[in-house]
Amino acid sequence: MATASEEAFSEARNRESARELGWDPSWFGLDADDFGPTLTAAVEAFQASSLGIVGAEEDDGDLPGIVGWATFLRLHAALEADEDDPDAPVPEEEASGLLMIDGEPMPVPFAVRQLPIERYYYRCETKTDGERCNGKRYSSPGRCSKCGKKRKRGRRFAERGGKPDRVIWHWPVTESSRKTHRFLSAKGISSNGEISWDGTLVQFCDLKFRTFHAGSRANNAGLGFDVSLNPVRKSKIEKAQRKIERLGRPPRPVLEGVTVHGWRPGPILYYYDRQLVTVAKLRAALHVFLDVPLASPRESGRLTFQHEARQSFMREARGHFNHSDCSGKKWDACISDETWIESAGMTLIDLAREIAEGMTA
């Protein structure tokens, strides 16, 4: 049984989370103001279910009974499970094939569509006893509905000094680029784009901008891209596959034998082949247009991903990285130079080299 101090801690953290992320206990079937032990138990039950996270040590640091970012994402996805698929495939004739780089549309050998993230947001900065008066982010200036003070402006992305020389790859724990766009906007962060399930790159902002996705030591000289995936594990896979089929999509491949930071997560749902093809094509485009190296300087093999890199290494290294290279708390995106692409009959890095050669011929 939790002690009084533990219950008070959980309640305070959940109240803070609700203000920051925009949820309330009614999402768990409770009264909207019930932040007590009943909510903590409901959150723990969700986290232990086939829809929720497995535990604090295995999923982005969310504490049991407390709605952190990973729990919020999965809860939101669960509540929208029956909605229409917001990421229907883009017909080939409607795909622009133009990637925005420093204000110029550059032709690339894959489908691209634009879904811009707003650069600025506004929120109240007033704090009482260390807690923000209103953590919600708004798209326009105005005054706080609670304290009446003028909202201050914040940035989701910023100007970059010089060209990027590295790329950080993520998975967003969603099955929809529109949901990823919505969540990034709500949290006040950004990436440059996401590769949707059908292989389309949905570009969120111009590659000239420094986006906020992996910490300053990686962001300053890096681009950030998501590859649409909810990497559910083990016993959750079957249920997740049924949901995917309800959306009219083919079942996802299952990847086994992965090791990240020395941890073995077991079988996980993995990327569609078409997504990995776009990863290779995007690598080639970034090499041709921005001179980003094609390969990863931390390559360890198709299924093995190393412990977090030293800060001194990340300041100097160039090329492609997983988010797990930047943080010991992350295990995305499990993409290797040696990842095999079945439809191409070659590894990801070999396909990227072949495409880059074709683009410069």
C-alpha cells in the first residue's frame, strides 16, 4: 500500500502533467477533478495493459501511476482507436516529390507532403509555489484565462547557424503523422518530418531550421526525423496487429533479437519495407543536397545498438544516429546501416549509396 507521501507525490505529478499535456481524470472514466489514489491505480492498470506502457524501466521513464509523455501518447491513441485512418496513402499523382531546404523546393525520389508545425506558441509563465498557472500552449497571443497576465511567446524550432551535419532518427509512438504533428505542437517541440506508414515523408518544417527533439548537443547541428511506428512488444503484438488491420493496412513485420543499451526488448513491431526504402532515399537526398554523410559512425550491426555516446563524441561526429545514441533513456529508432530491405534486396546503406549515385549522375 502506498504511503501518504507517495500518494501526495503521485497526485501532484499528475496534476502538473494534466496542466502541461491537456488531459484530465475523465480520460480514465473518473470525475474530472479526481486526482487521488483512484486515479493512480487506474493509470497503473492502463500502463500494465496491452495498450499502456510496460514499466518505468522499459518505456521513456514514465513512473508507475503517473501520466508522463509516453503514457499520454498511448492513452490518446487508445481513445481514438476507432477513428478513421488519418494517414491514407497519398496517390502517386498527388505526391509533390519536393523537399523544402532553405526555402527552396528540391526534387527528391520519394513522395513528400507538407504539414507545417507553427513556429511559435504562447503560454502563461506565471508560477505559484513552483507550478505553472496554465501550461497549455496556444497558437495566438492573448491573456491567461486564470491569472489575466499576457502570455509569453515560445519557439518550437529556431534558426540554425550553418548546415546540419547529422540526423537523429526517432519513432513517435503513434501510428499517424497527423497525431505526431498534434502531439509535437502540444508539447512545444518539433522534428523536421515523419515517414508515414505508406513511405510518404510528411515534412513538418524546412530543413534550414534547428528543431527541438533530442537535446541541445544533438539538435544544434542535427536534423530530426520520425518514422511512424508504435513499437509494441511481446504479448501486445497480436492486438496491435488487429488494430492495424482494422485501419486497412497490412500487418507490420516483427523484428526479433534486438539489443539496445544491453537490454533485450524481445520481439517488437517494426517498420514497413516501404518506410525503410524512404529512409534510404532521404539519406541519399540529405547527402546530395547538404553533404550529410550517408553512414552512421556508431554502426554495430543490424540488431545491436550501443550505449549512449559521450558528449565529446556527439559534438564532433557526423552522419546518422538513433535517438538511443543521444540518451540512455531512449531506445528508438532501431535503424541500422545494415538493416535489410527486402524489396530492394540489399541493406539500407547500400540502397542509399546507389540512390545517391543516381541523383548525382
